[in-house]
Amino acid sequence: MIKEQYKYSAVTERIIKCAYVVHNILGCGFQEVIYQRALAVEMELEGLQFAREQEMPLYYKDKQIGERRVDFLVENVILVEIKAVSKIENNHFAQAINYLEAFKFEVGMLINFGAEKLEFRRLMKNEQQLKKGNQISFNDYNKH
């Protein structure tokens, strides 16, 4: 169900649809890389533009201090981090949120294939966060 109040909701719904197909076929119990490969196949079939294991520069005070890989960059606007764990924990949210901040994206997704039922969360900056720039905290994020 597309909720128009969420930025890029049409794209996130398509990503979720792909994730459900993968989880319905594979179930839980595989390593993260297997789900990553299967999700890439489904997103390609869905016609989504994406980069897998996208390496992106990481900045600290306007100086590049390294690079990190995100699992997927979809349609050049949504970061997707996938997990294969029994339950999404706060440190998983923190990682996804840090990626949003470090790479200056507004919308991200955290998808967990490791639970008996597929778990996913949309992570997005709200208007206050956009005005504050990089000064945000974990509790500032909307989780859907």
C-alpha cells in the first residue's frame, strides 16, 4: 500500500514487494549475501535501477576519511541495507541511519530476511532534520 506522505513511497513499495518475493521463496536461514543476490535479481525483474555493494566516500568535517559500501543504492535516491539476523536491533538502525547521514540521503530502508517473517523499516528524515542538516540523533528518525 503506497502512502503518498512518505517520500519515494512508490519506489519503496516496489523494493518491499521484491523483498517479500525473495523471503517467500528462500525463507530465513541463509547468509546475507544470498538474500542480497536474490534481491538484486528481483529488483532487476521489477525494472528498478540500482547499484549493489555501492562504494561511497565518507566525510568528516568536509574531509574524505574513507569509503563504505551500502548494500543497495536504488534509483539513486534510496539506500537499502539488508540483514539476515533473527531480529532487527538498535545497532542495525544506527548503521542504516549513519549511512543516511554520511552519504547525505533522505530515505533509506532496513530489510531483515533472517526472521521467520520479513522485517522492514523505512527510515526518512523529516522537515526538521532537513533544516538541521547533519546535526541529528537516532531518536530523530521516523521509522515506518
